Amino acid sequence: MIKLKLTLAVLLVLSLAKFSVAQAQPKVAQTKAEKFTIENCINTFSMDKTVNTPTGYQYWFVPQNFLDDGQTVKMSVVGPNEAMHPPHKHAGDEIFFILDGTAKFFLNGKTTTGGAYTSFYCPEGSEHGISNAGNKELKYLVIRKYPKTE
């Protein structure tokens, strides 16, 4: 009888422990949700927070370390007849979205141009590039997922 009571007591304790661990699981999700607040989820452009480049500047609306999956959104601004960098290849897809100006798009040996509200998808591993084909600043968004660095 004592063995039975002891076994039942152990089972009860284990069941309660399992139940309390299961109850704690939503708290993890709640903690992640609490990471993102109205204060840190809104990012208003400011020239004070831009990063100068040799051909213009960049502004990170969603920086590389903000989201756990590495998804980013950056605005690049490039001077007339300039490019941020030459055509290149890399892991991961990339999307450019033209806000203002005229862009020259390069993808795997071919080029074309596009203006405001044009998007340009660059599949992973493709040779791609974007440059300013106009006589005023080119402004575009870069949407890309960076590999996670530990």
C-alpha cells in the first residue's frame, strides 16, 4: 500500500511538473511578442541616421540584427550615373523597389531601365546590379534576408 501511495505521489508530482512546463510555453511566445513594441516597430527616416557611401548614402529601415531571420529593408540613394557597387552574386534572393529616379538593372548579362514604382527581383546566385541611369538621385529600397551570424 505504501508503494502504491508513493507511486501515485510521484506520478502526481510529475504530472504537475509537466502541466506547469506546458503552461510556461506561451510565456516564451509572449516574451518574443513583447520584444516588439510600437516604439521599436516604427522607424521614421532621419538624415542623422544615414550611412554615407562613396556614391550617396543608405538608411536601414529594418536593420540586419532587428529580426531573428535576418530579413532587412534598406533605402539606398545613389548620385547621377553612379552605382553602389558593381554587379555581383550572393546567397539569398534580393528585391529592389525604385522610389524615385531612373534605374539601370543588370541581370545575368542583360540590362534594362525602370522608374519609380518598379521592382527588380534578383534570384539567389544570379549576377545582378543596379545603377543610376538618370541625372538626379536614384532612391530605392533593398529587401534582403542576410544569413544569420553567430
